[in-house]
Amino acid sequence: MATLEDPLRLVIGDKAAKRLNSALELQTVGDLLRHYPRRYETRGELTDLASLHDGEYVTVQAEIAKVTSRPMRNRRGSIFEATVTDGHGQLALTFFSRGRQDWRERQLAPGLHGLFSGQVSTFRGKRQLAHPEYELLSDGDGDGAHRAAEYAAQIIPVYPAAKEITSWQIADSVRVVLDVLDVADPMPRAIREAHGLCGLADALRGIHRPIDWADKDRATARLKWDEAFLLQAVLAQRRLAAVAYSATPRPRVSGGLLDAYDARLPFELTVGQDLAGTQIGDELALDHPMHRLLQGEVGSGKTVIAVRAMLQVVDAGGQAVLLAPTEVLAQQHYRSITEQLGPLAQAGELGGAEHATRVALLTGSLGAAARRRALLEAASGTAGIVVGTHALLEEKVQFADLGLVVIDEQHRFGVQQRDALREKAGEGRPHVLVMTATPIPRTVAMTVFGDLEMSTLTELPAGRSPIATHVVPAAEKPHYLDRVWERVREETAHGRQSYVVCPRIGGDTSDGDGAPGQDDGGPDDEDTRPPIAVLDLAAELEQGPLAGLRLAVLHGRLPPDEKDRAMLAFADGSVDVLVTTTVVEVGVDVPNATAMVIMDADRFGVSQLHQLRGRVGRGQHEGLCLLVTEAEADSKSRQRLDAVAATLDGFKLSRLDLEQRREGDVLGAAQAGRKSSLRLLTLLADEELIGRARHDAAELVAADPALAGEPALAAAIRVLLDQERAEFLEKA
């Protein structure tokens, strides 16, 4: 008998095991049995041949319509060709041989059905599989009609395969394993019975060798439940452990900086801001760490909520850090916070408030003297609020009493980076608040699974204007690009300003800081053309369609003083058009900027496009965002751009991103779907199931945190939660 942990070589032999490992990285019985079929066919059901594309490795089921054999023209040997059909499309199976192929002509006779596997190509306008692997489903011995009737009721699993291994070779190995399988069911009997779930052994047999469609559905339901429940059990244990972590409570102090700040605000908080502020304020007062996501549309007032949280911590004797992904954004936050606080941020200065604090800025480009001053203010506790970039993560940066970490645009930072900052809290753990306008797929997954508490701001403060977004198909309609530059000139004629964003800086072959942001995905479709670069396009625009306008360039490689000059010139209106990379993606606030042109928009992910678009429409005039692309009309990239143009709802866009890219590994560091630990479960379609699993797992773990009474379940979790993931969870 074989268990799920047994090496495949002990069950199916070295040769087959080596092939599965090299082609698909399947090493154990459990690996193979969780390599689920991609789809199913019935014996009487023919594959749609019209859906095949060149270069794909496919397995098709079809009927042999005719066969031909002819000698090769220029060398000895023969070409045998069988034409197969599904009743609509046709596909040629081509075999080359140095000799005659009479035996193949007898074997592949017209009228027989079979499975055929290989790489699709086109030769002289005809789709073909050259030297395909195949398995016949009837043998042409005169009893084919009777056997076909028997086969018609059977379901054939079709597996994700590779060049080195076919679907039916995988099926053969699965068949061997299932015949000797001995598996302990990890799911408690009471939970199985409560939800009407079949046993695990039956589920594994049903998913790979279903008797009928109902059998396959029962198996799928059980295995989906397992994926959801095991993850929820891990997360329930993690939440229980998190409560055991200590954090210094930071309750609100009456008459402190927060009250003074609220009194200075020139506007009233929206209902959403008030609710989010209350949730965060209550959690800061607890003796275990807050871990909350603040999600809100661009311009919804997330920064005000963050400042209020930081001031509550400062009032309670602690320090707060705001980590930003770029220097431009860090500087913007620093200026904005110091302006909002006024005398409240001028401790030790003439005119400073009686109980004022200080705000320090720490970035990589600071001069030596400014850097020393910022490090001293952070380490001594003089600065209650420290704003910075990745420079905050350096070992020499220390704090007197770090109580709150605020991470802006959290998708731009990895788990390791966030953990490095959290470790600077010394005793206990700091509270953590992460902010975003468009959550990445993994963040959506974490909120669906209940691993990340979320506050959402749905209202826009007064003064925000609508933004119209349009896709500009430059390859299909080149004259549309001319109209883009005309629109920019029209905005300038009305006294308004425009951004032009490119994915690359230029000057060499690197993408620089214009590349898609961390975890945000690049283009889906093959595009060998170099991305449009800021330096190249700026020169073209100055000499061509925008000649006579005042242009400035902004990118991450500019010295800090040049960045500041370019940004300030744009902000005060002395520049008409800012040609830039994504350094303006977040935090930049120029109310007079009304138009944004994003070149090669298909090279950016959904989150970046939404963030960039949020830079316009920040004043009294409506915003305009033009997504210029050369992607084909039916490509995934164009579908993504069309979706961005269709809605301004960031959370809707994040769910679209999740549908297209999947959720990443909820328990690991992978941020996209390539390494997902979910094989059958789909977060958006199975939210209700996930919620039920969360409830049951939480009850079970609360009663038995170590799962000592459920050894099979504990063992299954240990397999799921390998050492690397365990370390990740500890940091996440």
C-alpha cells in the first residue's frame, strides 16, 4: 500500500517517476494525486479542433477521417498522414520514417477514435501534429461500434502535460497509484458529516477516475473544502498566536496632539474616515498588534487617517514610521504632514506648540548632515513621526520606541522588507497599518481568507472631479495618437497641465524605475518591441507634436535637487507637460493637472494604471486618462485596459486582477498565481465556501490549538506548511 508521503519511485518505478519529476516536478504520491485533470472528455465527445493555436502542446480526442502515405521527395523514406476530425475542424497527424509505414496505416484506420498529443504547428496552411503520441480508443477488430458504446459513458481525464510526458502517461501512473493507495482522512468526521462530504480516498479516486459526472462533482466539492479548510486552520492558528504577541497599548490621550490636529483640519471627516479612524484607534489601544489594511480610492483621504493614527501613538509616548515606495512620495508625505501639523510639528522651535513633536525625513539621497540629524532624531525619540523610503530598513536606523508602522502602497514592498522594519520595535511588536488604492491579488486573497482585517473608504472628499478613461489603439489606428497630442495641446490652451508616462527611462536598455511595480504584473502578451522611454519620447515631443510647449522630464535617476526642481516647476504651473516614469504613481498632487497619457499602457498592471490615473481630476476640472497601446484587440492586455477604462472602482479592478492573475500563494511569498497553493479553489467563486471553512476551522482551533486530537489533520497541515512557508508566516 502507498501513502501520500511515499516517493513515487517506490510505487511506479524509477523510469516513470524520473519522467514525472523532470517534466512536472512531481516527487511524491501526494504530488501526483494533486496534479488534477485540467478537463474531462467522454469517449463519444470530440474535442473542438478549431480552438488550437500554434506552439501549444495539446491532447485532443478525435476520429480518424482518412489516411495517406507517400514517399519523401529528396531522401529515402515515407510520410504517413492521418487526418482527424471532430465533425467541424480538421487536424493532420504527420509521421516521417526512413522506411515504409504499412503497419501504421493498418493501426490508424479511418473510423477509429483516439487521443492524440503533440505540439501544434502549421504547414502549408494546414494545422498539424508532427509525430504525435497517441492512444486508440477502439481497435478496429469489428467490434468497434459495441466498444464505442461502452466507452461513451466513461469519462477521460485530460491532465496538464508537457513535451516530455503525455496526458495518458500521467493517467497510467495515477491508475497505478490509486490501485495501492492507503490514505488517512485528515478531516474530522463531524465536519465531513455536517457538510455532506465524501471521504478523501473516494475524492481522490473520483477526481481522477470518476464513474460519472456526479462522482466527479462530489470529489471536487470535497477537495475544494480541504484546500479552504487547511488554509483556514493554519490562519486560525496564526491568529491565535498573534494574540499572544505583545504590543504596547497606545490609547487615545485627551487634549493631546491628535485633538489639536483634529481642531486644525479645514474640513470634516467623511463618515467612512470617521469609522475607519475609530476602528484603528480602538485597535491601537489593545495589548496585541494591530494588522489592518486601509483600502480607499485615490484621493479618498487615507493619509489623513494614517496621520491621526500616528498622532495617537505619539500622544501615548511612542513613535510612528511611514514607509513610502519612492523618494518623490516620501518627500510629498513629509511636506504634506509638516504643513498639516504646522506648529504641532515644530518641537524646540520658535512658534512651536507647547506639546509639539518633530517630523523627520530619511531617504537614500539625503546629504550627510541631514542624514545624521534624521538618524539622531529617530534614535532619540525627538521625532515622533519618521517618513522615509527603503533607507528606513538599514541596520543603522534605530528608534527609541517604535509603536506604529504605516506602509503606503503596500504592494510595492515585499514581506521581508516589511518584516525588517517591524523588527526595529525592540520589545514586543509594533502595530501595523498598510494602505492601498488597488489591492494586489494576494492582498484580496488575504482579506477573503480573513487573514487581514480591512477598513474601506468608499466616499471621495469634496473637490475631486470625475476622470474619463479611454483606450487608444495606436497600432490599429495610428491617427488616434495624433489626436492624443492635440488633446494635450488643448488642455494647455485652457491653462491646464498634462502628464505623459512611459515605462522606461531610456539612455540604455534597462527599464529603470519605469518598470511595472513589484507584484503588479507586466504585459501578458509577447511583445519584443522595446518599451517607450522618457528621454526618447521627450525629445520627439519637443521637436514634433508638442513643439512650443514647456516640457520637463522626471525619473528616478535624476539627482534629488533636479527631481525637486522638476516637480516644483510642474506644481507651480511653469511647466505644461511632465514626461515621466511611474515616480508620479502615488502621492503627487497637482490640482491643475487634468490630462494623463500613459504610453505602452499594456506594460503596466491594473494597480499601477489605477494609481497613475488618480494623479488627474484632483481639482475643479474633470480628468482625462488616455491609455495608449499597441496590443492586439483580442489580447489579454487589451481586455485589462478595457476593464480599467470601464470603472473607477479600485476594489473592482483588484478583483479583476485576481481573476486574471490568480491570488498567489496565500501562505508563501509568491504574489502572483504561478505558485498558488490553491488548485481547485477559486477565491471569487468560492467565497461562501471559504467563509464556512473559516468558521469551522476557527471553532476547531479554539478548542484544540495544537490539533492534538486530530493527528491526521495536523500532519496534513505540516505537509502544506513547509519550513519556508512557516518562516514566511512568522514574518507576515
